[in-house]
Amino acid sequence: MMEGTEFRKVRSNSRVYQRYYLLESDLQALRWEPSKKESDKARIAVPSIREVRTGRNTETFRTNGVYDQISEDCAFSIIYGETYEALDLVANSAEVANVWVTGLRYLILYGKHAIDMMASSEDSLRLAWLAETFSSMVVSDGQGGGEVGISLRSAVGLIRSVNPGVRSEKVEHRFKELHRVKERMNGAGTSGVGTVAGAEAKVGASVVAVIGSGAGDEDRAPAVTGAEERDGGESGANTDTRRGIEGRVTKEEFIEVFHDLCTRPEIYFLLVQFSSNKEYLDTKDLMRFLEVEQGMAQVTEDTSLELIQSHEPSEEGRRQGCLSLDGFTRYLTSLESHLFDPEHSQVCQDMSQPLSHYYINSSHNTYLIEDQFRGPADITGYIRALKMGCRCVEVDVWDGPDDEPVVYTGHTLTSPVKFNCVLDVIGRFAFEASEFPLILCLENHCSPCQQRVMLQHLRKILGERLYTEPLREGEGYLPSPNALRGKILLKGQKLEEGCGGAEGDVTDEDEGAEMCQRMKAGNSGEGEGEWGQKGGGGGGSIKSLTPPTTPKRFQLVKELSDLVTLCKSVRFTDFQLSFSTQKPWELCSFNETLAVRCASEHPGDFVNYNKRFLSRVYPSAMRIDSSNMNPQDLWKCGCQIVALNYQTPGLMMDLNIAWFRQNGNCGYVLRPAIMRQEVSYFSADTRDSVPGVSPQLLHVKVISGQNLPRPRGSGAKGDVVDPYVYVEIHGIPADCAERRTRTVVQNGDNPIFDESFEFQINLPELAMVRFVVLDDEFIGDEFIGQYTIPLECLQPGYRHIPLQSLMGEDLPYAMLFVHVALTNRRGGGKPYKRGLSMRKARRGRDYAALRDLGIKEVDEVFKMAGPQLKEATDLRENMQNSVAVFRELCGVSAVANLMQCVLALGSRVVGADGDPLMLFELREQYPSMEPQGPLPDVLRRVVSTYETMIQASRAVMELSGGVYDRILQIQTTAMKFHETLHSIAVKEGLNDRKVTRAVESFSWNITILKGQADLLKRAMTEVQENMKQVHYAALTSNLSKGVTGEATRPRRSLDTIQERATAPARGSP
């Protein structure tokens, strides 16, 4: 900073200037050049700086016109003077911006004593801990007083014991490098490096190096040339002396190398933001970090103290209740700070809904461990799948030798395994990973004789765990997973009711035969084979996809048939026939080709079909290499059982594994509400927002990576890794997106990316986020690691992501460090332009639109909802817009909450006498902001905007209840037409096409009504949370009137804001 840095200066007139900024030698002023101003005016006195604000969070940035061209991570602003002027700067990199922000904040805190503070910042906690750790090794190393140090091998092991992620070769190389430099300096008569003073100075070196002109660099050993590294640096040196030095490591050298290799600057910058003394976090600092950044609620000092006791490595730090940089690093890399929310590590969803309301983890040809045509069958396939939480496995049974049925894929060269061995494994592992029901897909091709053997094995091995109770007459839904815990359901062929004989005739299910026919068709050049995908058939009839030939039939033993109760296999013909004739306990299996075409040509029908019935989708017969389809292509249609080849790793299995982790890996995930409601409008191929669902904005900042390994099998570049990160969104078509960071050249140990991305998520319940790390190559970038997670499982704030290999195994110590935030669509994105009145904003507002059915009686009911929907939208968006404007005036990012807004104000509203210029009155339900005297224009605008926000919030709480009730009443009235809608439409003279459109419009309208009511209810909850955040932040920042400091955290005034109780709408699940 004292040497200077070039920045771009942003002005409000759409101009951007290149300027050179530097800190004066006495640390009392910041000046810039060139400048048309006189030299004494082209400067800002450090004592006049009120705030250093990160990001594009000033009026100039928002209105300049180059907002989208400036990186959020490279921008910062210096707010100074009595009138709160802003100097808006853009650095060439996020790292440079971080350095200046940290250095300036340090100067603001300590003023002219900053250098003295930094020079004396010995961080006694860290030094004492490292000295104690080293001394314990000296004793165990048998060296007595320890003056000669410890062996190089012991020193390397010691550093790796406290930081296992650092590579041994890197630590050893750093020690040897230090010894060679020390030898050269000793030979030149210079005092040795690595002194205690030098080590102590390096603790504060991050800030010293920032502010000082190269301060702290003299203690850092210079880089070793390639020649020196190859020959060991022996030329010109006394070999015996060198060996003696390299053979032992002193305490000072140990501390020096530890600081070099184990200090993460990005975490140090984060600690500095929240620390009251810049070297460690006390319990209050940690509380503030947990609540403000990590989204934790009801945090107390006891909570902070428990975390300190768990993660602080130094005994002194634990005794004092302080979290050092190393303790903070340990906490941020611990399981509780991982991106995955630990609440989802156990069953956390409602498990009492019908079985058809869940996605079910499913395996295809579970017995295969390689390809579909020649691979061996093995019981390990079942063990692997069941241990991974799979709840639907496939058993393809054929006649075997010695009257023993065998399992393999018919018509192929796959090797068989005995049926009873498969059942033994299933019996042992069925409920090891999950207690919820296991579906056994029994593809039976056996003769009646061997079917009776199958029956004996099933009864003997699985016994009472087999569920054999039929669905009771009149029951329209399947039982719930809760009701079926510990049970095994057989899916298979079943004889028709009334069959009195010991055997009967049923249709054969033979996926293996289909694969062979497909292969023959492919070899003979018949395109897509017997199911006629090629050419498409312009009419969109699903019947064109069903097999044209008469299906093969075989004899089924009645006793075996009677074991199939809830999952009877039936053939799919078309949706209309299924809606009229299919029973809840009947299940259709769709070939991938058929399912994809249904999803493409009849997305609405497919979704509605899956609301009532279970459907199973298995891979195309052409996937003889056991590759996998994309399960989300079928999940978005509501298909419950999407069978994958578990033996094939890759993107599709990554998505499947991640998806089912969100409910304790129990094998069942509750489908989105819009796919469960009897009357709702949703199309699987939507490329726009979903009616009735509030879009979310996902903000992801990829900060850094740690310990990234070389790609498996790479050898051309040696140990060199050039990593970059892809952030992918998987979900409905409207949500699918990907962004990538820049490449960090030749750094796999601790690459810094510092790049931010934003994604709009239209159906959050079905979205997943995937982080992929690749090695940049000239030809074909190589895979390093990945991590996939459902959006619902994200923990907000600063999080670490454990990377996994291509095979799904954890990569030791390999992680990404990210910041994640979720806001509603009004909470982020591009800023609001000033000068827009509420009237103008309302004119451009998008109101939910209802559709005409062409049925007068029904349309009259829906027309009554128009004013209510408009009022609901105005109430909700007036509140959200006012919060967004207040957030902007507080100078915080789009992802900040109101707690962060008030805390930011706390450091800005202090007058010259040290007293706050305004306070919050907390005795009311809605905290009011009261000036304590004349205010500058900037703060007057803050007060005015806050009052607008409170008025809008009060309106939500006082008026929403009535609007909510009226919307629900209209929905209830409209639902009375649901059962007779078709007949009413026919009476009105509507033709078939118009009747279909009227039914769709009815579903659309009901979805809009329910969705808008839910959004209004959510807005009430949002107001309650906002007021609690203001209340708490005012206490924490000493801006509360009549309440001092951290005395108490009364929330009684907020408890009186009660959410209005409402009854669920008819037709809701």
C-alpha cells in the first residue's frame, strides 16, 4: 500500500479513470495521482474514513452504467468525511482488493499506532501453541533441552499432524530451501533467518506486508532456482555443514515454515472482518459471525464457547475463550461448517404420505457389475446398492440347472448367480441403510416347476418381511413408507382376480429380449428398432411407441402371484386409458425411449399420471455399456422409480447419489408439492418460472481450493495442476445453467479463485448444484473432483466442500472454500435505479394472471380473485422492494440480511463525540429509528427509507390475513367445480380441444391461487424474521434506546406478532 497500486476510479458520469493510489509514509493519508487537484487536495486523511465497503454497494456503482462490467469481488468503496462522500475503486484482482480493504480497516481501527500494533502483534496464542507443540516433540525425540532441534523427518511429521492436508514433499522442500538460504547468508556473514523475532513478526505479516513497503518479505526465504533444487544446492557450500543444518530443525524454523504453509490468507481476511482485535475471535465476535454470515439462529455466548473448546488448538486460547486463526480454520473445515446441512443427514421429511408421492432410489439389473451383454452377475451388486440406500432392486430370474432358478440377463452372455444366494444377500442387507420398504422387481421367466422353488425360497428367506396384504376396497392411494417400514414389496406379474386354477396365463416382461432385438435392428440398419422412435410420427400418439407385436405370454403359479399385492406390473398403452382403468396398486415400467418421448410430447399428462400411479423407468436397451440416462429428465415429470446402473460412475450417478442424501439417505425423497397436489398446473418442459412458485436467486462465490490432487492417470505435467471450477445447476430446463472460474496456473495446493456467480432457480425443490474441478489442458481437460448437492441441503455462509473422485470416494483433504446465499428474486440481482416512485414501480409490476375457461359460471368465480391477487402482490412486493432499497442505502451486498444492514450502520452513525447519531426504539412491535440530532443527507435518507420499510412491513402483517382468507375462499369455491368440470364444459358446447384447454386453465388458476396465498403467508413470516433481526442487531451494535450493550436479548415485543392461523385449502396434500 505504501508502494502504491493502480486502480480504476468509477465516477457517476459513466466515466472510469485509471489512478495510482498509495499510502503516505506516516500512514495518515491516502493520496492518488495523476490528479487535476492540488496535491494537498488529492488525498483523504485516514482519520476521516468512516467505512471501507466491499463490493458494488454505493450509488455511483449502481447508477454508473458499467455495473455489469465490474466484478463484485474486485470493487470496494472508501466512505469518508462529514458528508459521507464515496471513493469508488476497482482493483485488477480480488486479491488486491482484499489486501487494501484489510489494510485500511486495520488503519481505521488502530490509527497512527497501526505499525506499533502490527510490530507487536505476536499472536501469543499461536506462538505459544506452536512452541508447546514443538517442545513436546523435542522431548519425545530424546533431545533433552532441544537446543539442536528435531530431525527433519520429525518436523515434517509434526506439521502434517496439525495440518494433514499439506503434502510431505512440500514441507520437506520448504525446510531444505530455508536451510540452503540460511547457509548462504551465514557464509556471507549475515545473521541467520528464522529468528524468534522474525517468526513473531510473520504472525502479523499479512497486514504488515499489506501496509508496509515490502515489510516482512526480508524474513521470507527467496525462491530456489531449478538448478539449485536439482543438485540440492551443494555448489559452493560446505557439505558437512549443510548436512548438519538440514539434519535438524529449530523451533524458529518450524514456526517459520508452519506460517508459510499453513496460514490461509482468505480465512485471515475473514477473521479480520469480524475480530475486535484483528488476531483472534472472542465469544462475541464468533457469535456475530455465526448469526450474520452462517445463518445460525439463537446463538449464545455459550454456543461460541463450546465451538472454541472444540476447535481451538491452544490450551491458553481455550482457557481465555478465544479462537485463533488456526482454530477458526479448523472450525471452517469441520463437518459442521461443510456445505451440506447436517439436518438432512437423518430422515427429515414427512414419511406418512402415499408411496407414489416419493422419489424412490432404484437400481437397474442390480446383479450386474459390468456391462449389460457380457458382464458377470454377482451378489456384490446387491450389497453395494443396498448399502448406498437403494430401495428398489431388480432380480431377473430364469430356469437354472438342478431345478435351482438363477439370476442373469436373458438372451445375453452375462454369467448367472443362484436365486437363493441373491435372496440371502437381500435378506441380510435389505434394511441396513434404511428401514423403509424395499421393492423387489421380480422379472420372472421361470417354468411353473421352478416358480414353486422360487416361492419356497421367498417364504423361507424373506418370510414375514414380505408384504402380502392387498389394498382395501375403496382405498385410492398406496400406503405410506412409514406404514411399510421393514417390509419387502414384490413387483411383478399377477393373475387376474377370479383365477381359480393353480396356474394362469400372463404377459412376459423381458427386457433382455428387447435389448437383443434392438441390437439386431441396429446391426441391420433399422434405425431406432421395433419401437419406432425414428420418424417421430407427427400425431403425438403414445400408442405409436408401444411394441406392435403381440407380447409373449407364459404360465404363472397362483401362489407366487398372490405375493404381489401393491406393485402389480401392467403394460402401458396411453394416458387416457390409464386414467380411466388403471388401479393405484398397478405399476407401469417405461423404457427410457418411451419415457423421454412421453416427457417431450405429453409433459402435463405424464406429471398428472405420476400423481396417481407409480411409474418405473429403466435404461434404453441400447445402453449395453451400462451407461446411464439423466434421472432428472424423468424426475421433473414426477417419475418415482428411475433405475440406474449403479456399477457405472459419472455425472448421472453423482446426481442420483446426491439427490437421495437429502432425506437421510433413506432411499425416499418427497416430491415437490406441485407434483403432489391433485389440482395443479406444471409442465415438465417449462423454460420459464413455475406458476405459484417463488423463484430464488442462488449466489455462489468460489473463494479457493485446497489440496487438489493430480487427475488420475495424468503424467505428462508431473505434479503441476492448473485447476478451474465449474458451478452447474441441474433441474427443470428453466434452471439448467453453468459458469466457470478462471484457471489458476500451477497451483493445486491452495489456488485462489475469488469469483462470484448468480443463478435464478425457478423450482428450488427440484434443483441441484454441482461443483466440478478440472485440470486445464490443451486437449481435453481432466477431471480432478466433484461435489453435488440438492439446493434444499445448502447451508448459507462460508462453507467448505469435500471433493469426491470419479468413483464417488472422498478425496483426502481436497476441498473448495465457497460462500453461498439464497435470496428471493427481489432480494438480489441488478440494483434498483433511483428515482422510481412506488407508483411507477407498480405500473411495471407483473401481476399473476388467471385464464378464462370459456365456462361462464366458473369464470365468474375466478374473476373475483383479480383484486385480491393484485393486493397480495402489492403488499408482498412493496415490502420486499423497500427492504432492497434500505439494504442498498446501508451499503451492503444484495445477499445481506437486515441484521447485516443494521450492524453496518452501527459503525457509520457515530458522531464526533463518539455518541450515535440515531437509535432504535425497541419497545414497539416494529422497532423505530430515531435521530439524536441533526443528520447528514445520507443518514436522513437512511431514516426515511427505514420508515418506508416499516410501513410496508406493518401493512403486510395487518392486511395479509384478510387477503389470504379471501383467496382461499375463492379457491374453495372454485374447487367445487372440479369433479363436474368436464360435464359442465360439454353442456356449454365446448368441443374436445376446448374442453382439454378448459381443464388445463382450471388447473392453472387453482395453482396460481394457492401459490399466491403461500407467497403471502411466506411474506408474513419474512416480516417477523426481519423485525427480529433489526431488534437483535440494534442491541448488538449499541444502537438501542434505553438498553445497553449485550445485557439481554428480549424478544417479547416480537412474540406479539403472531402469524394468522389459516386452514389448508381443499385439494391440498
